[in-house]
Amino acid sequence: MNLLIQLALSFALLSLLAVGGGTAVLPEMQTLISQQFGIDHTQFVHIYSFGQLAPGPNMLMVLVIGYQIAGLLGAGVVLISFFLPSSILCFYIGRLWSRFGESPWRRSIQNALEPISIGLMASGVYAVGKASVVSPITLALAIITLYLVLKTKINPVFIILGSGGVGAALIHFLR
């Protein structure tokens, strides 16, 4: 199958599965691009980290994945196929949703989707964390970063950037 068609179909499917946001499909995305396109877990974590640092929505990282696989055209195909299907679906579901008003069906569906969304997002965070913690240094940095984010009022951007700088320095000097 043509690489661009395979990219389009794969990312369109991920788009429709992204209940609760893009983080919900990170484990599936990681597996898919590893098996079908040869991007390993380390590369995926680097691409994801880059997406977190870039301004705008963090799921724009899919552009980098598309670029890695098929160049500029691949980035465009992935952009359209990842964002367009879910946008169209949300548009029509939103129109239908407003017609239900405050019906018991609407509340039941919302109550059912909430834990599913939270579980999918938690699995995304776990998948990225599992692939990121590769040594005692990265484990220590992850624990310290989590502690600082949860227990201090320091802006998380500064904590993450500081952890990245400390990690890069430690890894450089310990090699």
C-alpha cells in the first residue's frame, strides 16, 4: 500500500479514537508507528517532548511524525488525517448534542464517557513515562519533577525545562 495512504488511514483512525483528547491515543500511536513505520519508542518520546515544548496544541507533534516518515508531504497528510475526521465528527455530534438538551440520555452518555476519557489519558501518560524512564538518572529526575510540580507553586514550564537541563548535563558528564 502506498505510504501516504497508509499514513492517512492510520492517523484518521487514531483521530476518531481520541476520546478525551490526543493523549488518549498515545499508547496506540506509539505502537502503530513502531510496528508500521519503524519509529522506535525513544524517537517517539523525543517527538512527544518536542510537541510539549512547541507553542500551540501539543498534538501538533503528529506533524513531526509524518515528516519523519514521509517528508513534508507526509507531514501534510498526517495533519489533515489526524485533525479533520475528529473535527467533522465533533461538529456534527455537537449539533446533535445540543438538541438533546438536558435529557437523561445525554447525562448518561456523559457519565459513561468521563471515566473512559480519564483512563485513556492516564494510559497515555503511563506509556510516555514508561518509555522515558530509561535509567536511574531519568527515574530520579521524573520523581523530583513530579514532586516539585505537585508540591510547589513554581511554574511547571520552569520545572520541566530545569529538569531537562539538569538531565542533559548529568547524562553528558556521566558518559
